[in-house]
Amino acid sequence: MFFLRYLDVCLVLATAPFVVAAGLPLAGYLIGAAAWMLTRLSTELLHARARRVGDYKLKAGLHVAAMMARVWLVALGVILARYMVGKDDGIMAAALVLGAFTVYFLMSFVTREGPLQSGMGASGRPRTS
């Protein structure tokens, strides 16, 4: 299950040789990959913190912060690639992030390991066993 949970990260890392071999915009790939890895790391840290917190308001706030931080970091990465390097690099960063998000989204359904599922049963009530 660990491999499926981080399949998006594996996809991002596995595309590097193809980007280099095909002569695609390397700076856009690097910026997009860095933005994606940073969002995955920060999201994992915030969700882990939220699982340890007992206060439900703080827990909800941490989940919202993780979601909003992810959107902003990815958007800033794509914008940075576009305006600091070039249009092709911005497209490369956006395509990489879109592909990684698609895999992440699908794998979240397959593994059922999301921030809302931790500690809850199928009925939405806390597990007793």
C-alpha cells in the first residue's frame, strides 16, 4: 500500500529521464517537481499534526491550511516557471503538476487513506475496535 500511496511522487521522479531525453523544458520540470514535492511534504506534516490534535476546531483549521497551502504552492510554482523562465517551462510545470495530482487523487480513492478517514469507521463514527 505504501507504493500506491506515493505513486504520484514516483511518477514525478520517474519522468525526469524522459524529460531530459526528449529535450523538454528542464527548468519547468524542476520547478514543477519541487512545488509538488514541497506540497506533498507540507500536507503530510500538517495532516499528521491534525491527527494528533484533540481540538476539532484546530484539526479542521489544519486540514484547511493544508489544502490552501497546497493550492498556493502549486500555483506559485507554475507562475514562477512561466514568468521567470518561459512559456514552455510554465506549461511543463503545469502538465507535471496536473499529472501528479490526477494520480494522487485516484490513489486516494484506492488506498482510502485520506485526512478524513483516519480514526473513522465506514459510518462516520469513531472506530471502537
